[in-house]
Amino acid sequence: MTRNKLVGNKPTPDLSKVKVLEGNAVSAYLQDESKLTGFAERVFIPCDENGMSSVLNHATEKKVPVTVSARRTGVVGGAVPEGGWILSLEGMDKVVGIGEDDNGFYIQVEPNATLRQIDDILRYGRYEGLEDLTPNAISRLKKEGRHFYPVDPTESNASLGANAACNSSGSRSYRYGPTRDWIRRLRAVLADGTVLDIQRGRVFAENGTFILDYDGEEVVDIPAYEFNSGVKNSAGIFSTEGMDAIDLFIGSEGILGAISLLELRLIPWRPVLSCMAFVPDDDAALMLIDHLKNLDHGPELIEFIDENGIRMIKGEREEGCLFSNMPEFPLFPAAAVMFDFQLDDSLEPMMEEIGSLLETLGSSLDNTWCAHEERERERFRSFRHAIPEAVFSYIASRKLHHPEMHKMGTDISVPDESSAEMMGYYRKMIAASGLRTVMFGHLGDNHPHLELLMEDMEDYEKADRLCHNLAEKAVSLGGCPSAEHGVGRLKRRYLEMMYDEVQIQDMKRLKRQFDRRGVLNSGVLLEAGR
């Protein structure tokens, strides 16, 4: 096989084991966490790759669009159908086994398996029932000690296949990078049912092309742009000179092929100290973050919660039983910064340095929660993740009164040198809009999430304009308007900020070569029928 040839095979179609839902049963599959609502004729639920292949082959023959769905935790409408059929991968949620190669251990999963599943297996050594993908891999892993998968998307119950399809990232991407960097192998089912098996390091583009070989050879041209990898970026199809074929599918949001199997690299686990430092206001938090980013032995992650976010969490605590097991908040109105350090010899002097800085900011280590035990660290994680959960709940309540409303927020990243300018622009535009907002997220990567708390459709229109203006500003600074959640259906217009018409046509041409009838995830990432 040549270095640029992708060879596929097409299993014999067999729909006998595929579950089919129709009528009222379809309604449970029409929303994701964006609260966008779609419509569809039926749902197909395969239990294996052959079932996936059979459904897609059937859809292509009938020219029926298919939306791939899993746990529907996305926030950009990528799993929300616009007619046609739904291919739900809910029946393919197994963690298959453990293997080892020259680069270390890896774990093999079906597309609907979750980060929480593999974390539980690796943290507690629950290897019963898993396959040795290479001889004695599991016994060797037990001997070498605990390993982990370092990518940390916000939603630990999201499907790993969806994470790969969107090149998701999260808090630990500050040190470890996005999903793409950790995928060793994947299998993808094309729209006509053909299955490609791609292992990293085997097939590379030559002169801007691959050869697709399963029904006669076809030359596939990759887009003629250089994908922006200088910031967190999950917008558009990856393309670069000499690229690995596996990266076409990672981040392409399922428009080229639906992922049926993944192999994810693991690394040795090292204990860490998690800290949640409270400071008087947002400015103090930003100063602390700048300091953390400039340390010689920097943290694993840097997360930010603004004053509005802290007030929201305090309100949840006062109105119910949420966070009742947390320590008391500082007396002053506060913002917070969460960071993790490895437990090594550099920790003590670094904490002393951070303590001195906190005092200059009007706080101290006494106003900082610290923990190294897993249970305590999980409480911190739950605290930070309570904000998006509260936002989802709020938008769902408003949607009862305004059915056209859906979640509105930013997913913007910019380069390091533009972070201060972008934060200043956020403040200016938020003040001008008059909207209620909450900001939190991955400021180590210059990637905060701004959530808009809309009361009515007038607010919705204001929020839409605000998000558009913020996205334009980020792109003008060399950033990305969709850093970790993908484009889906809700952010298609933002693609035109990053790519010109020729580049978008390159993506469309590439899709047509893998999906001649345009049925697979039609309308996701790229507008349908264009």
C-alpha cells in the first residue's frame, strides 16, 4: 500500500439486529444540551459496526439524510436532526480492551463509551472482562501502576466518539492538548457503509492528496488551507501539508464518516494538589492567572470563575442542598481560580510564591481550598462544573415560555498575546449589551466561556448580536470562535469568519468525495445542499 492510500471494505448489509424507533419514541432524540429542537422520521440503534454500516448504506441508497447521535451532551446542535433519520450509537458503549506498543499503553473503546467509564477502570483497576489487545497488556499495566487518559472535556459523561468528532478539549488541555493528540487509531464508517481502519503514522497526504480505494481508486484532495493550530480550535476540517489521514476524521464532526472504534493513548498517573483560590474580584483573578502561566513549573490546568459565577453558585447553595459539603466561602464578593500542581519538590516554594501574590491581591492562602485526595478533588471539579449545569437548567426553564430560544454562549480562544485585549473587549461589549452573563473556563488557554442568561426573545436577539461581535473580534486577533465544542448547526455562520469561500468549497468538495449523496450529518458544520 502506498503511503497515501486509504483502503476500505464494505460489510454485507444486515439490518436484522438494528433496533428501530418511530412515532412518539423519536421525540426523546430531538434535542441536545443547546436546547435546539429538531425533527426526524425514525431512529436506528445498531449494536455493532456492521449495524452502523447497514443503516448508512440503506440511507444512501434511499437518499435520506442521517444525523449521528450518542449521548446528546453537545451544545452546538450537532446531534439535533433536521429531518431524515437518526443513527443513535447508544448501544455501542463498551470499553473493549487494553493494548501496548512502543509508545506505551492504550485503551480501545466503542464510540458511546465515556470518559467516566475509562476513568473508573483506570483509577480503580477494574479490568475484569477487558481484552488483552496485545499479549499480557493488562497484567503489564497492573505491574507498572495507574495510568490515565489526560484529555478532560467538561462533560465526563459525553461519548468519546463525539469528543473525537469535535476534537474536544477541556481544563487539562492547557498541559496535554486536545483529543487529537491522544488518538492512536480509529475506525470510521462512510456514508455508503464502507469502513476505513486508520492507525496514526501509517497513511499520509502526498502533494495534497490521498487515494481512496474501496470501489476503484479515487484521488481525494485535502483543503488547500493551513488549519489554525496556534490556538484551541475545533472549527473546520483539519488540513496541513503531509498530514496524517487519521486527522481528517478527528474534528470533522462526522460529516466524512461516523466513528465506530477508537484507541486512546494513556500515560502514567501522577498525584496532584488541586487548589481553588478566592480573590476579591475579576481583575485580581486575571492577575493571578497571568502569574501562574509564567511559572517555571506551571500547573496542569488553570480554570477561572468570575464574580457572577461565584454569586450563582452561592445562590444554589443557599436555596438548596448543593455544595453544603464545601468549606465556607470567603466573606468578600469573590472570583476564583482553580489550578493543579504535581506533588513534587517544586510545590512548596511555588505555593509560598503564590501565597505572597495572593496577599498583594487582597487575599491569602487562608482563602484557598486545597486537596490532593481523589474525593476532595472531585468536589472541586463538581463545583466548577455546576455553572454550565445551572445555565442549562435556566435556559430550559426559559424555553418553556419561549420555544424558539436555545442556549447562547461563546466558545472563543485567542493567542496569548491577545488575551488582555480580548478580555477588555468582552467587558466593553457585555456592558453595552445590558445582558446578564456568567464567565468561567479555561483561561490558561485564553479560552473562557461566556454564558448569556436571557429572559425573553429580546434578550435572545441581543445575545445573538453579542456572540457574533465577540467571534469577529477573536478571529481578527488570530483566534477561533469555536475552540472545543465544534461548529454543529448553531455556529455554521462563524465558519465564514475563519475561512473564505474558496476554502469552504474545498471542505464541501472533500465531503462529496466521501459522501457522494450528502446524507451523513447533513447540515452539520457545512450548510446542507450547497
